Amino acid sequence: MELLNILEYPAPGLKRKAKKVTDFGKQFQALVEQMFATKYGTESCAALAATQLDLPDAPHVTVIDLSRDNTAPMCLVNAEIVEREGEQNEEEGCMSVGCNIGIPTHAKVKRAYKIRVKAQDRFGNALDFWAEEYFAKCIQHELDHLQGKVYLDHLSSIKRERLEKKLAKEKTRLIDD
């Protein structure tokens, strides 16, 4: 299966808001399969949101698998966080911010420690669950993507500028090598 192209920051497509999914038919199922193939085919990728991919009308969908052996696929469609508890301030990276091209950039981002999520699965069935720690952080990160945000948007302007300069310098170095 052909892998989808992961957009690289600062691609304008990363600022798009995802479109609500209403049709869970064959085309959508094929897209979800392609998203999982891209996620599994990308080293160190925990999850992917449709807006990170070079898709014309990115649907409100993210694929996640936090298992070490890729045996726990989860697809969240039209997801929203309805409750938040606690706080965590952990390092984050992103496939669209250097990681996919071998330039890992990370920064601490403040997120809720525990979240309640309402969503649909890939077939349109209702989901309502709590997530905490890394799983909660991952979902919040992906739902940010679906709202047109990257983790850099949570940083102070000084930290963001520093990471953007590092990323630009490393990209230039890769091109020159």
C-alpha cells in the first residue's frame, strides 16, 4: 500500500482544520487503512492526524497505536475532549516538525494529565473513554493537529524561535550533505 506524504512544518496545510466525517463508507475505510500503513511505515510514529498528511480535504480522523508491536490500532473520528483533569509537562516531538526527516526537535508542553474523550470509531460507532498520562498527551497532540495547531504553538515565542532556527539549520545541513 502506498504511504501518504507527511507534511513538514511550516507547510501551510498544517494550519488547516479538519472536516467532520459523515460518510464512513469504502473511501473513508481505504483512507484509514492508508493512514495506518503510513503510521506503521514511519519510524517512531505513535500517531498521525489527517491534517498532517498531504490530503486535499483532511477529515477529522487520527490513527494511534502505542503498542510496541503494532497490535493496538485505534482510530478516533470527530473526537473531542469533554473533560480534563490534572496537568503534565512532558517532552513532545512531532513527525511534522522534523522527526519524519531525521531532525528530532522536542520541547516540554503543558497538557492535561487525564482526559475524557467522546468520538466515533472508524465505522461510526460511539466511543466515550478516559485516557491518562502518555495516551492522554498523544490524543491532545493529535486533536491539536486536527484544529490546525502544532505543538510549537504551545511554546513561548522565545522557545518557538529557538526550535524553528534549529530546525531550519538542520534542514539546510541535510540539503548540503
